[in-house]
Amino acid sequence: MIDVVLDLLRCPHCAGAFELLGRTLRCQQGHAYDLAKQGYANLTGAAQPAHADTPAMVDARAELLGSRRYAAITEGIVAALPTDVETVLDVGTGTGHYVSQVLGARTETRALGLDISVAACRRAARAHPRLGVITADAWTQMPVASGSVDLILSVFSPRNAEEFARVLRPGGTLITVTPSADHLIELREACGLLGVEPGKEDRLTESLGQVGLIRVDQAAVTEQNAWSADDAVRAVLMGPNAFHSTTADVRATIDGLTWPRPITLSCLVTLWRQT
């Protein structure tokens, strides 16, 4: 619900605070944004970009996450949570799956989910009663008050180091989840998907360090389970490969393999603290 995070929101035009008047967010300068029927607020003021997740991609993600194929990642995030977290910003919230698990583990915590995809926001807005959701671009100045959040969550999502440092309170924390070289390697090799760029983790450490975010802990999440063909199709279609391949093409490639087959889940859950 947007009212649980109203004090965190700032007008993207003038950076003023909002009032909630019925189903409209309005700042003192008169800039206004109506809530969608699902309860989220679109603060972009423009059509969503071509790279935003489509409804079909969001559906595929929801189905795969619902199958618990990524449950180990959720467990790793919850294990990394600091004890003193009242306010969370989930950047690239997607379906709201991961932040909802955080809210389940911290019953006194509230969260703001941010995503550029309208389709994602429609679903995330209904994910948890203590989650408010906005449509916004994480690569620009986010419509979030400076120094207002205790924890930022970034799970396979954009990492705008300067903005992270701005919206975190002093001493606040960031949890990132990033893929390792072997993440979904069997699918990547079978379907010709892009791999993890060499040196990506080092570049992340450098960019965050430049704004005072220092790595304080890191855990590897690695497991291998037997996936079905449907699991594999969903995993491919929930990512950027969906922009370049049809469902029929992906299904044909997947069905040409033997299922069930082992698929590797491999990523890093890293805790960063603002100095």
C-alpha cells in the first residue's frame, strides 16, 4: 500500500514531499500522480522504455519463483539481513517476491519497491500489505527522499551507486545478489545465453567504494537441482533473451534436451555498509 511509504516519496519534478489526496499523490507545487487501480504510483511521467519487462516476462518470473527454484537465494538474503531494519528500498522489485520474504522475516519493517516495468509494478503492488510500489527508473535520480532508508535490496537489478549512497541513512546497508560464472550455466550453454562479464564483481566493488559503500560480508549461494523443461523455459523467458526469441523458439530448443536435468544456481549475496 502506497500510504505505508508516503513519507519516503519525492516528486520527480521538484523533489517536494507528497500528500495522498484520495487516490492522487500531490506535491506542494501541484504536480500530481494518480494511483493505478492496483495501488502503485507511476512516477515516470513517460512511456516505459523498450527494455522494461513485459507482462509475459513478469508471468514467467512469477511462475519460476513460485516453484521455489530460487528459494536458496531468498534464504541467503534473509540470512544476511541486519537486525535494525525498519525501512527497505527494493530496487528492481519485479514481482515483489524477494522483498516480501524480507517483510515476512521482519514483521516491524516496511518497504518501497521500485521498478521501471508497469507489468511488474501491477503484480508487486499486491505482493504484501507493508510494501508500497512505484514505477521509476533506477538509473536516474530516484523519487526517494535522501537519507530515508535503512536497507537497499538489489537482486539481479540495476546498481546506481550514487543514488544508493544518497537515499541510504548514515550507516545504512545494501544487499546485492549477483550471478557467479556458473549461474544457470547449463541453460546458458544450451540456449546461447550471455554469460557473466569477467571482472564484473570487481567493478561493482570499485563503484560502490567510490561513494562510501564498503563490503562487510559475502556468502556464496550454490546448489544444483533437477529442473523440468517448463522450469527452463520460464527461466529463459523471464530474462532479456525474451526480447530476442519467441516462446516457440525457446520451447523448441528446450524440448530438444533431456528432462529433468541438473541446473546450477550460483550467485553471491553481498552485504555493504555505508561509511
